Amino acid sequence: MKRLPILLTAVLLAIVPTVARELSFLPIPVVRADPGGLDLVKVKVEDRDEYFLIDTGCARSMLFSTPLAKELGKELKPAGQLGGIGGKMDAYTTDFETVIIGGRLRVSGASSMVGAVDHLESLQVDGVTANPQGLLGGKILTSANAVFDLGGGRILVPGEGVGADDYRTAMTSQGMRIVELKSGKHDLPFVGVEIGGELFAFLMDTGANANTIEPSLVEHLGIPTEASDVEVKGAGKVAGVSRASVDTLRIPGGVVLKNVPFHVIATGSDQLAPEGMKAGGILGSRLLHQIKARIDFGSRTLVLPK
């Protein structure tokens, strides 16, 4: 079994000068899909091996596709509706006996949520239709104290004896930049972003292949927009979404990005943002890959290279 060693020399030198502690993380490989560069991971559901989209903007631990549940002969119990961009969809619950993420992380316990993931049907891996059968939400990664390393194309699951803050501590000793995350509703991961000299809360959403910005923020800052024929898909579809470009975007830790593209759309992030912070929108997968983000769910931090 492959293990990723991380040395905590700097921390332990203050206690025992000649001893360094080795941390073991079990890597789960992640693949990028086209179009859009979204990240997929293999999940074993009963006797089926299927791709799931890693969606840190999903408020659920996992969402399984309705067709998958039906093909496995599961009884679906109505559970109201789930909301998302563009509308709502019917939701159900059922039970799965076997769910294993990347051959490493076994999921058990509560009933599983089932719903439509039709908006993922166009995704491909190496030119072959991927046909993802669900979403892997941030709650699962939080419960495992996992690290989603977008730049490295992997999820890191802590081995025995590794604490929730150990990855952060190790990366700090290696000179990486550490940015504190803010938890919004459903424990969703938000980061403070400075635009026009003001700080706004943006959801780090690996389930979105583009950035979005709230129309109210565009109006407030006087950001020019242009009409487009872009169609945004989620729980439903929103057509004719305007576009905007932010001249300068600053993320704590010294990250400065220029001419950042956004789709102008109300995503409901204002209902999800951390208390006391003004919602800005969504930072999607492409931008998070660009900055080589590592989302440490154990310590609730964003780890960035120098």
C-alpha cells in the first residue's frame, strides 16, 4: 500500500531535537474530466465501480443518481426536493450496503440521498463518456479529515495516529501558505476574497467548472457586464447568463489574480455564507486548479504553494 510521508521536523525539534515524526496519508487518485476540468473519483457502490464528481459545494455527504439506485434494485423513499442552480429536483433516500471511495475510504451508517445528476452526462475521461453516478460532498471529506489536493490530482486520507491539524502543521513547516477557511451553512467551505478593496465570502466549489459572482455585488462595485448565450446547468438550467471580468482578485496569503472571468448569476450563496460576511459567489474548479489549491478539511484551511 503506497503511503505519502510528510516530515514534521520543525514541530518536534522544539520537543525532542533528534526525532522527526512521519505522517502517513493514503492517496486516492483523482482524474480530470472534459469539458471543464472537473474532478472525478472512482466509488464502489455494491458491485458497481462508478465515477462520482467531487463537489465541495454539495451540502450532502454524498448524492447517488436515481438510475443507479433503480438499477441496483433499491427501494426509493420520497424525501422532498433538493435545490440547486436553476431549480429543484425530487429527492429520495435508500440504503446501500457497500460504498467504498477510491478503494480506501468506506462509507457506512445513515441512509443515502438519491437524486438526478443529469447535468454531468456530457463529461468524458480520455475521450470516453464517464457517466458519473453521483456527487461526493465535502462532508465526507470533513469526517475523514481528508485533504483534497487539486494540484496533485489526489485525495489524501490520514493514516492511523494522524491528527486533524497535522497536515497543516507539516505544510507550515515546509513554507506553504496557509489560509483560514470560514464555514458557512451546512459547513460549506468559504474563503475571504478581496475585490475593489472590500472582503467577500466565496464558496470553494469543485463541482462548478466556472466562477460565479452575485448580481448584487456586480451592481455594488460597478463591474461592467456583457450579454452572452451561456447556459448554466445544475438542478435545472439558466440560459443567457451575463459575463463579467474582475480586474484584480486577492486571496489571503498573497495570491493576486488579474482579469478573472465570472458568470453573473444568483446562486443562493447569500443564504449559505458564513455569519457576518457578505456573499460574493463561487470560485470554481478551474481557478482552484490554477492556484494549485489543497483544501485541508481536517484543519479547515486552504494550503497554497509559495
